[in-house]
Amino acid sequence: MAKLVVVLGDQLSPALASLQKIGPDDIILLAEVAEEACYVKHHKHKIILIFSAMRHFAATLQQQGKQVCYLEYNKSASIRSMTDAVAYALQQHCGIQEIVITQCGEYRLQQTINSWPQKFAIPVTQLEDDRFICSATQFTRWAEGKKQLRMEYFYRDMRRYTGLLMANNQPLGGKWNYDAENRKACPSNTTPIMPLQFSCDDITDTVKRLVQQQFADHMGSVDNFSYAVTGKDARQAFLHFVATQLPQFGDYQDAMLFDKPFLFHSICSVYLNCGLLDVRWMCNKVVAAYHNGDVPLNAAEGFIRQLIGWREYVRGLYWLLMPNYAEHNQLNAQRNLPEFYWHGKTQMRCMQQAISSTIEHAYSHHIQRLMITGNFALLAGLSVKQVTDWYLAVYADAYEWVELPNTLGMALFADGGVLASKPYAASGAYINRMSNYCKNCAYQVKHTTQTDACPFNALYWDFLHRHQQQFGANPRLALTFANWQNRSDSDKAAILAKAADTLNRLEQL
Ligand code: DLZ
Ligand code: SF4
């Protein structure tokens, strides 16, 4: 019985459930389609990465003797969606009696796939995506009956379940979490080793020309694309990270430095999230480096926490809470996203740095995403929909299962605290502590109401004042609110007036 095995652009793993037990008559379908390439305006590097990695992956399958139906992007073709692509493949290859697909990463597409049995009148088997360690069912079981779904407790269970960095069912070093040792500011003269860059082969060059022609108005330039597009190169990039950057990743996880967009970050989420890397393989390499004495515990634990903690947790939450999750807007944030999110031309040095790295590399690291662009969006009350669409479009590692909880929940507090116990709101003082941006900035980080005041400062107080009812009783914000209350009425009025003026002039910042 011949099957049509549909492989999506973020499922490029040889170990993918649907690619096991492929018979000689089975057809593997990969399709570059407008609907997937345009549901948000993806950064050019993201499209190059996915199309080129898909083409390399298909070539490897063909070399292994498998039958591949590969549809290259063609703007004028009638095949515009995955559903069109499946219809075409079924028409071209008679005798197919079943469609097989591994569960996809976005609710939007999942709904479409759910409509296939009726549409095509053949069975559609959807397999568990076992590239994640925690299945959706396991996560639901974990969440059952819990009042709060905190990452830390999920993470501890995942450590116990995987045995990673554990001995006798206890965490190595005696502590579960070395978060407090992940917050050092980085000396300005640090010269971190760059993530590996890769030159383009003929396949990538062809895709670059296609992207330049068809997606010219999307963010970024095709000229500086340098991501790995095969599993082999992605693994090399990760091993380079483990050997050269990981030892300092722990200390400087939350640090930011002017013109050092990667610092000690691996950027391997770009590869992991489209399937070029395998999470268990990565974890084992990190643990081995720790046991070899090559990386300290705070670095190994910090990285493992991202992989089996945060990553698996946000994915579990996404599938548990969708589709309602996407509709949350607890703080009623409605303001339009300023244009500088797209071009990066702003005098706020921190925002300029985070956005220019986004434009250049389809990447900025987690603290830039959370505490710079995310924090600004939170303080200014920018539209949740516009901000989440922006994050989904501009980052090469962004698919909705990971992007939505991180942006809507963590950065914007729009889920009302499902994910975070308090809003990640911060004034310029935090940014000044964790970066060297402020001394290169047109604004003065120590000023709040003056003409040259750092916009984050008045916006921060205004945010707290605006949402006093929501957060006033939060014990983690008690000191902050006491600080606000202790100010004189005239001080408060001046700060709120400055914030109102700043919000009126967002485009000019
Ligand atoms: C992101 C993306 C893009 C840009 N293009 C394609 C495509 O043409 N074909 C495809 O199969 N997948 C693509 N993807 C990734 C999908 O959007 C992704 O599989 C879904 O969002 C589910 O996570
Ligand atoms: Fe950002 Fe304010 Fe520092 Fe400028 S002074 S870099 S706007 S935090």
C-alpha cells in the first residue's frame, strides 16, 4: 500500500517519525509554497535557510534511493498551499492510499491538515513529533490539576526524566538552577569567538536568486546569508559552539555588548527548530563537555535548561492552550508597531542594536528579544498581534509554537501570567547594567523627564502606574510600587507627562 509522506520545511530530520519505514512505492513530498512563505513576511534569510535546507534534504533522500516529489517555489503556479501540493502529488502518483505526516508545529497548519481526510477521501495518519522529548500528552498530564504552570518545576521533572546532569536522582552540584550565575555583565573589551559561518553552494545560490526575485520587499539582504543548510554543517556549527563559546555562555547569558550580536550564544535554535539538529544529541554533547571538564556547570546547566526546560515547556503550553492563547491581550495593548522595528533607524542605541542584528542575521539573542525589543513593546503597549507577527516574521528560528508563548506570554504578559510570574518590565537602568549600549546613546540613561531622557525610564513608571490594579498586589513588585508611591505628586505628574509625550512621538525616537 503506497503512502504519500508529507515533510514540512521545519521537519528536516532523518529521524522524523514519518520517514521511518519508507517502502519502495512510497512518495515523499516536500513543497515550497506561497502560503507557507507568506503567512507573515518572513525574513529573507529564513526563507533561504528553509528552501535551501529542504532542497539539500530532498537530494539526500533521493541519493538514498527514495522517491521524492519536490515542488520548487513558483509564484505563478496554481500550487499555493500544502493542500494544493498534496492534491498535485496524489494526482501525479496513482495508487496512493494513505497520507502520513508528523504533527506540525503551528496550529494554523494543523487545522488544514485535519481537513485532509475529508478533502482527499483517504486516511491521514498524523504521527507524534518525537523530536521533542515531552509529548503533548505528557505535558497535558504534567499540567493537570496545577494552579500555576511554572517552567522551573517542569524543568526539574525533565531533568529527572532524562537523567541529564543528574546523579542518584539529584541535580549535579546540588542545585537545579544556576540562573543567578548567568547574569554577569560582559567587559567591553571582550572579543567573543563568532558562530561558524558557511559559504553558499550552487543550491543555496539558486535559492538566493529566487528569494531576491520573489521576496525582495521582505526584511534583510540575500548577500550576507551564511547559515548552515545541512545537518552535517549544523552539527559542525554546534560542536564549534560547545568548544569555543559554551564555556563562557553561562556567565554572560544575559549580557549585551555593542556590535557583538552573538556574544556567547550558539544561534543553533535556527538549526534545531527546522530539524537540522537533534535535541538529544545536543544535550549529550553539552553534558560530555561538562564531564570532560571543558565547560563549567553554570554554562552546561544554563544551556540544558534552555533545551529541555524552556523549549519543551513553551511547546507544551502552546499545544495545551491553543487556539485561545493567541487571542489573549490582558493589558489591552493596541498601539501600532513603530516603523523602526522594520528598519532599525532609531536613536535608542539598544533598540538600534537589537533591530539591526535582526535585519542583518534574522537573529538577535534572547535578552535582546525579551529585554530590549520585547520590553519596549510591553512598556509602550504595542499591539500584541503586530508584535507577535513581527517576531514570527523576522527570526530564522521562529515558528509559532515557540514564538507565541515567548512573545505573547513572556515578553508582553498578554496571557495574564500563565507563563511569567511578573511582567519583564525594566527601565534603562537594567539595560545599562547588562550592556554597554547606553554610553553610545543619544539619550541619557540617568534622566527620566529631561529632553534627553532615556525613553525607557518614563515609560517604565507609566506602565506600572497604568497597570497598578493588575500588579499592585504582586509581592515581587512590592518594592517597585513603594518606590513609585513615595514620589511626590509633582514628580509623578512630570513622569507621566513625559511618558505621554514619548508615546505621542514613538516614530521620532
Ligand atoms: C517557514 C516556512 C517557509 C518560509 N516556507 C515553507 C515552505 O515553502 N514549505 C514548507 O513545507 N514549510 C515552510 N515553512 C515552514 C512551515 O511554515 C512550517 O512547517 C509550519 O509553520 C509548521 O511549523
Ligand atoms: Fe537604551 Fe536608554 Fe540606554 Fe539609550 S540610554 S541605550 S535608550 S536604555
